[in-house]
Amino acid sequence: MAQFSEDDEGKSVVVDGDEVGIVSEVEHGTAYVEPDPGITDKIKAKLDWGDRDEDTYPLQEQAVDTVTDDEIRLRGNR
């Protein structure tokens, strides 16, 4: 189970080798991701983020593969 802290703020969020955003805030153990402004609809769909109007998205624990000092790697489709 991934438990996030303020130390994770600013880390890159990566899926299938592509950076898709950064952790902009951690609140009560939940990391909130700000998508890369150039993110494609395909990547959004892959992450099941849909067409929301908010600027950040909560990171679902089950989507996390590994957490390193520099990035959070999400489980991909490969």
C-alpha cells in the first residue's frame, strides 16, 4: 500500500515510460497529480481520468507500481 507524504511533492508521475504529470500536493496520505499540460487524451483514458474539469487528480493506490526518490511509476498496460 502506497502511503504518500510531503516528501513526494514535486515527483514526476510516470506510466509506460512517459511522464504524465507531477505530484502537486499530498493531503492526508493522498497524492494529487497535476497532469502534464501536453498530456494526450489517450494517456488520460489509460489512467481512467476521464474528462474532469479539475486541475489535479487523486492518485489511486492500486495504480502505483513503485515509488523512487525521483518519481512515482504507475502500472501500465504492458
